Amino acid sequence: MSAGREHRGGRLRLTGLTVAASGLLALLIGGAFAVLLWAINDANDSISARRASRTALVKSGSMERLLIDLETGQRGYVITDREEFLEPWQAARRALPTEIRGFTASTTSREQRRAAERITRDVESFLYDYSVPLVDRVRRGDPAAGSLAEATEGKRRVDDLRDEFHRYMTDERAQLAQRTDAAGTNSRQAVLAAALGLAASTALFAVFTLLQHRAVVRPVRRAAAAAQELAGGDLGVRVAPSRIAEIGALGTSFNSMAASLQDSRRRIMESTEAVHRRTARDLHDGAQQHLVGLMIGLRLARESLPDTETAAIDLLDRSVDSAQTAINELRELASGIYPLVLTVKGLVPAVRDLASRCPVPAVVVCENERRISSTVESNAYFVVAEAVTNAVKHARASRIDVFVEFGEKLRVRVVDDGIGGVDKATAGNGMTGLADRVAAFDGKLAIDSPPGGGTALLIQIPIRD
């Protein structure tokens, strides 16, 4: 009863704090939104001003390029007396009125407008008082038009105008920098004030929900998700530790159970692989050798009979054929249980041997080949064998590619160009068995098999030195 009263008292205090926090939260949020609205309005004004400054800079640069086109075309014509050099000069002359209107309209202050008007007057003076008369003189064949004095005068005028453009653009950039700095300062102050208000208001609400979520909801969700993965066969899943005693005890028990199941399955698989290796070796070294000896004896008996004993010869020939068939079937059986090449040479040679016997063209590519745990090698081999078998029997594949990579993890990828449409849910017990093999060694199995797009099976198993 005492615990219940303490619990009810805690809820009541939490309710009172929640009501008080809600009122303060409304005030803080209202103030924060007011500050944010002011900041947004100021930012919009600043953006408009910066956009206008950038437009002014672009128009100024365009005017300067037009001046250069005028001077370049004029100079080329004066030097060569060829009309084609006047084409940029003519184009710049036609564009000048439009560029002047755009340039003067883009100014962002009275001072800049006065400077722009002065520049436009000087540009017009360069064109109509110097450049046009000079071109006309050249057309009339005036030899003085190409003199050094005229060239010097043109260069002086252009240099003066470019200095004016430079001062104009420098002043505009300075104004842009000032606007940017002012807007940045205002925005930072507004954002800081709003952030403080929002942080304080959020903290009032978050402190209650966070404690509840961290103490109960999140650990229970993690445990439920882990239990679902464990039920699906992923024995490598673990529950993170919790500072809550009851949740921590639950997580510890869950992790112990999962580790025990994983160790048990790994031991069973290791024992099974050992039995397979021993069985394959016994078949190869025992029954197969006896059959080979029997066949040799039958052949020797066949050779010792005279040709007249046709009935006995036919019987011995049939017996030799039967013995050879039994040897072949026994060799195939032993290879299916545990290939000898896997024990002697390792995973990659065994996979290449499997590919060489595959009725579908199969290519094996390997990186950083080396020997690893025999149990991991055997499980990886049988995963590849199952994937290749499925590609041949069910996927109607015309090509199979196997990629094997040795690093911190063993990565094996089997890709076919079959009909696709395979996933863990529809693949049946065979795919479940493959997933169990991989999961027993903390590995992961993934399938990518869009309908009509082939199937790619990827396994990753950590390599322990």
C-alpha cells in the first residue's frame, strides 16, 4: 500500500508539473514563433537586397564586357582594315542601349545610381565621340587613324572606364558584404533566441516522456524485436544492456539463452560436419577401395580365361561394368557428403570443382584466397552448392557467377541470370537451412531476386583467426 501511495503521489506531482509546464510551454512557443517570424521577415529583406546586389554586379560585368567588345572590334578593324573584325563592335553598339537601361535600373542605392549614370555617359562618349569617328576615318582611308596617338587615346579611355567599373563593383560588393553581415547577425540572434525558447519549452515536455520511453518503452521494444529475430532463426541477435534492473535482468537472460542456442547449434553443425568428413573418408578409403580391388580381380579373372569360355567372359564383363558403376555412384555419394577437394585444398578449389561439374556455365572469381576454419569452409561450400543447384533446377539460368572474397569477413556472392522472384519467405526449407548454416557462425544471408531479374545470394561470415 505504501508503494501504491508513493506511485499515486508521483503521478499527481507529475500531473501538476505537466499542467504548469504546458502553460509555460505555450508562452515560450508563442514568443519563439514571434521571434522566428521577425527573423524570417528580416531574412527575406536581406535575401532581396543580396539578390539585387548580385543582379547589379552581373549587369556591371555585362556592361564591361560590352565595352571590351567595342574596343576589341574597333582595334582589330583599325589594324587590319577588314570589315569582319567590326562584327563584335557592331553587335556591342546595337546592344548598348538595352544594356545601359538594365545597368542603371539594377542599381541598389542613390550613390550607385549616380556612379552608373556617370559610367554610361563615359561609355557613350567612348563610342560616339571616339570609336565611331575613328572607324569612319579608317573607312575613309585616313592614315592618321592608325597612329600611335590614336591607339594611346583609346587605351587611356578604356583603362579609365575599367577603373570606374572596378570602383563601382567594389562599392557594390562592399554593400553586399554589409547587408550579408547584418542579415547574418540578425538571423543568428533571432535563431539563438528562438532556439533558447524552443529548447526550454521542449525540455519541459521531453523530460517526462523521455524518462518513460527510456525506462520502459524502448527496452521492451528492443527485446520484442530481438525475440522476433531469434524466432526467425537469427541466433546472433542480442539485447543491449539496460540501467533498469528488471529490464537488465530480462536482457541478460535473453542474451544467455541466445548465446546458448547459438553455441549449441554451432557444436551440432561442427559435429555434423565432422561426421560428414569421416563418412566421406570412410567411403573413399573403405568401401570404394574394396570395390576397386574387386573390379581389378574381376578383370584379372577375365584376362585369365580362354576365349572359348564366352559365357564366363560375358558374365565377368557384366560384373566389371557393375563394379565400375558402383564405384562411380559411391564416389558421387562421397562427394555429395563431403568433397575430398574441400578437405585437401580448401573452399575456392572446391567451388571451382563444383563449377566445372555444373551443367550451366559457371565462373568463379576469388580475391585474397586463403585457408580458414574448415567448418566455415564446409558450410560456405554447401551454401554455394545449394544456390547453384537451385539456379540450375528452378531458376532456368544460363549463367552463374560466384564471387568469393576473404577479408575480415568471408563474403560469397552467387549470381544467376534466371527468372528471379525468390525471397526467404517463398524459398522454403532449403533457404531456411542455408540461413541456419550461416547464422550459426554469426553470419548474415541476403537475397536480391526481382522477378525476371535473376537472383543474387550473398553470405557474410566473420573470419576468426
